[in-house]
Amino acid sequence: RYAAEDFLLITWQPPGELLGDDSLQPLKAMADELRALPGVASVVTVWDVPLLESPPLSLSDITSGDALPTLEKPDVDRDMALKEFTSSPIYADLLAGRDGSVMAVQINLERDEVYFDLLAQRESLRIKRKQQGLTEEEGAQLARVESAFKLHTGALLEAQSTLVSDVRSIAKHYEPHANL
């Protein structure tokens, strides 16, 4: 029922404070560069997630429709935010390590609908072939779908390889600010 989306993950471990300006400003710049890459659907960092416990919010605060606080808010208590990131069941060991020395940058990739459509068609026809057999027309359709799937998969793998290379290139520029 719930499809898993493809993503890349970069860990960010600055030499100083995890939520200090020397860490957060370059992290934000890197995330912005990553968002601009073709094939990237979104990037999630500590900058992007709502702070629910820094200070604690009531259910009415959360459901009010008002924007939830994030690190973008100038008066956020960063020590309190770090505690939330390292102890909250929502963020700990997913967005930030429990020891407060490392955080994650999640790069969500765009879903390739053509790939999944071709995959579904191919699998449907293969199942029918195994269970009932295929008509001549369905056999020809399976051959066309398998060929299209193979070609599309090759192009997709090439695009993903380029994307990974581009991500690594961007990350390399930020190595002076953090261990990546």
C-alpha cells in the first residue's frame, strides 16, 4: 500500500557544534544546491522539519494551521532543538544521531512513473503467461514492453549514475565544513 521512494543519504558531521552557525549555514547552502539537481524531488535536513518540542507544542498549536516553528525562526533555542533532534522518536537516529555529533541529509529522488508503468505491464503479462497463456497479440505486446523496459532501465541507470556523481561533487565542496 505504501510505496518506498528512492533516496540518497549524506551524513553531516561538523568539527564544532552540530547546530552552530558554522555548521548550519553551509548545510543550508549544500541542501539548496542539491535541490536544484535534475531528478531530485526534495531534500530534508534539520532546517526543513518542524520543531514540536522546542518549546513543546500542544495539539491545538499543531492543528491550528499556523506554520510550525523550524530552525529558520530566529528565536529558536538551538540547545532545545538539539535535544529534540537527538531524543525525539521522530528524529533521533533518523535525522540526527543520539550523541548530537552527526545529522542526515536525505535526498529524495523523483519517482519515474514510466519505469513503474512498464514494470507493472511486464509483470502483469508475465503472470498471465504463466497462469493462462497469452494470445499472439499479448505475446507481441509482452515483447514490446520487455524491450521498452530494458531500454528505459538503461537510461534510468545512466541518469541515476550522473545524479550520484553530481551529488558527490556538490558534497565535496562542503568538506571544509563537515565530515561527509
